[in-house]
Amino acid sequence: MTVRVRFAPSPTGHLHIGGARTAIYNWAFARHHGGAFVLRIDDTDLERSTDENTAAILRSLRWLGLDWDEGPEAGGDFGPYYQTQRTGTYEPALERMKANGHAYPCFCTAETLETKREASRAEGGFSGYDRTCRNLDPSTVAARIAAGEPHVWRVAVPDDRGDIVIDDLVRGETRFPIDAMDDFILVRTDGSATYNFATVVDDWTMAMTHIIRGDDHLSNTPRQVVVYEALGAEVPTFAHMSMIFGADGKRLSKRHGATSVEAYAEEGFLPEAVLNYLALLGWSLDGETTLFDRETLVREFDLSRVSKSPAVWDPEKLEWMNGSYIREMSTDKFVDTMTPWLERAGFATAADVAARRDWFLSLAPLISERVKRFDEVADKVAFLFEEPTIEDSVRVKILEKDGAARALEAAAEVLATVEFHAEEIEAALRTVPEATGVKPKDAFQAIRVAATGTTVSPPLFESLELLGKERTLARMAAALELVTT
Ligand code: GLU
């Protein structure tokens, strides 16, 4: 059997973290087994589905590096891959169910049903459909349909079926009592298929072998099993993953920070890190390893190591992981990844970076050690691209401190005579405290503030080298002017 799995997002919003994890697990499962990863867009909610959302979902999947074998833009033998284009398959499926007595029309109006439901609820009884139309005689049914009476189509849940039991690959044996299930609707009055019917027909006609999804769908599963059986179709294997919760024990939502994959891209997270982090959200490689690449995930992925308990979203761990990936990057890759962030800040264009690649390559290691996300880069390198403004409090505290001006003057003097490389700069500046009697810490802080505008900058000597002699000296002169006039 060739494994076939699908990710079936509804394009009613962008790809969020939970959806992305579902996609990753399906993708990794397919790749691990050499099967097919299918992308189907469940766009039947016409009011809330948009092309823009679909485009954003495809973008996010690609950003994460999840390639699909069949689906939008990829094509495939089991298309179409948009649910709204698959309606043609629902009618024959319904016919099949009618023919074997597993579907019947129901003429009960919404009002009648509501009245009955209320009465039944008041008595504490079964609130599902009471099967009024299940045993209408065939001639009555034919006549009412011929007369154009509005009706839905319901599934006839078998009386002798017994409880539904699935062997869930994550949750193990899971039992659903059959008497809790009513004859639910397959096709609405307007001819449209309900979610449980459409999904099963799609999954069946697309030859899905495994359905891997969030356990928010668990309540749909027994209904879907009933539909598979009514169709005479083989029931796929299910795997339901637990939901993702915030540290407060509530389901992950905007309240816990960014929830869309794109927002993480915008904040300067790396796709490798997000993929790694999400893969571990409910799955473990060996209970120890936290950092692994895509190939390892594919090689090791196994649904039996997906946890039944809820996964807890930990933004700090994600940041830590992102920082680890950043530090492991090659200098070249860091420069390439940093470039768009420099462009966005208006500091340098891709052409500037290409023209002075060596300079940017020297800058990279100073920054990569100090950021966990790329959106922190601009701030850290700003002093190299624009004249710093020294805050009043910093000026008072650092530059107006006793001896600071003296140290600056001495520093400017020695720097004027050296080759502008970090080691020479360091050797020259190390003479300043002794020559001036200013404490090393105070002297270096004054130089740092003069050159970079802040007390926290990348390492001083390397920073000055990158800034260059001319600009360093000009900034020192400007700082001196600030404190002596
Ligand atoms: N379109 C459904 C959703 O986004 C898919 C459900 C399923 O996986 O069966 O929730």
C-alpha cells in the first residue's frame, strides 16, 4: 500500500501554527514512507474563503519547505484539489448510498426539528434527529420529491452497528458509542454537501490511506466512519494529534502572541527553526534531541511517538532554537539572510551588500552571536549606517563623567596613527587608561558611546574597524564637542 495523506486547510485565514504542525506531520509521514503528500484546499465556506488566504497558505507551506506532490499548482491524478470543484463527485456518492439504503430524504422543516429538539431536551432525552422520515414508504417519498418538496439527505445510521472503535495511531483504541449518533445530514436542502460527507467522499476518491489531523476533529470521526461504511469504502487509518495550548492551559490563540506562520517569518524566525520547533510540539525524536534538520525529521518521524497529551506553546524555546540556528549558520548564509532586513531598514540594498561583501562578511559574526531573531539585526547594526544620537541620560552618565573627555581625546590621538584593524585598534586603545589615569571601564564606555551612540554594542574594537578610521575620529570629535561646549 502506498501511503497517501493530505493536508486540507480551509482558506478562511492564513496558515496558523496548529495547521502548520498538522501539515508538517502529514508531510513527514508521507516522506518517511515514500508516499504522497497531497494538498487540498477545503474552500467550501464561500463567505470566508478567499484566494488571498489560499495564496498565503501556499506561501507559508513553501516557506517551511513543505513540498506537496499533488495539489494546487502541482496538479495530480486525483484532482481537482479545491473542494468547491469536487462537487460533481458527491452526487454519485449519494446515489451509491441511496442505492444500498444508507441515505434517505428528510422533509422535516427546521422549525419542526427545533420544536422537537426543545421538547426532547426538556425531558433530558436524545437531542438528535428522531428519524421521522427514515421509514416513509417509497411511493410517498417519490411523490414528495416529484412535487418539489424541500428536503435534505440523511445517513441511515445502522441499528445493529455496535459502537464505533478506531485504532488511532496516536490515541490508541478509541471508542465512540453508536447510540449517541443521530442520522446526520449529508446533503443540505440547497444540494450542498456537509463537511462530514464532502470530506469522506473527497478522502475516499483521493485514495487517502491515513487521516492525520488535530483532535478537534475527533467528534467528526465516528460520523465519517459511518459514511465510509455506508459507501462501502475502506476506512482509512486515523491519527489525531492533541491541540496546542498556551502556558496558561488555554487553547493557543492570538492572546499568546503571533499565531500565523507568516507573522513568525516577519519577526525574523528561520523556517528551519520553526519547522524543528513545530515538529517537536507533540512529537519527540528520542526524548532528548532538540535540534535536527529536515532530513533527520523525515528519517525518524513516526506517529507512535506523537504524544497524546496537549502540547504547550513555549515562545522562549522557539526563540532559543532560532538563536541556535542563527549561530550555526555559515557567515555567507547569515549575510544573505540579513540582507532583506538591512534593505527594509533602509541601511543597504542587495547591490550594496554585493559590492562590499567582505565588509558585510566581517560584520556577520559580530551580530549572529547576539541575536535570536533577524528583526533584531537592524537595531544592532544601525550605528554603522546612520549617525548615532546620544541620549541625554547616556551623555550625562558616560561622557560627562570625570575623565571621559580626557580619555576620548587620548583615544582620538592614538587612533589617528594606527592601521584600522581590530588588533591594532585594541593595542592602541589599551594604552589610554594608563596614559590618562581613567579607569579602563570608563574609558572604553566613553569611546563606545562616542562611536556607536550606545553602551551596548557589538565588540568595540571590531565595531570601530567596521566603522573605519575617518568616521570613528569624526564621531569622537563630535562627542567631545558635545561635552566640552
Ligand atoms: N478543512 C478541514 C479543516 O481545516 C479539514 C478537516 C480534516 O482534516 O478532515 O479543519
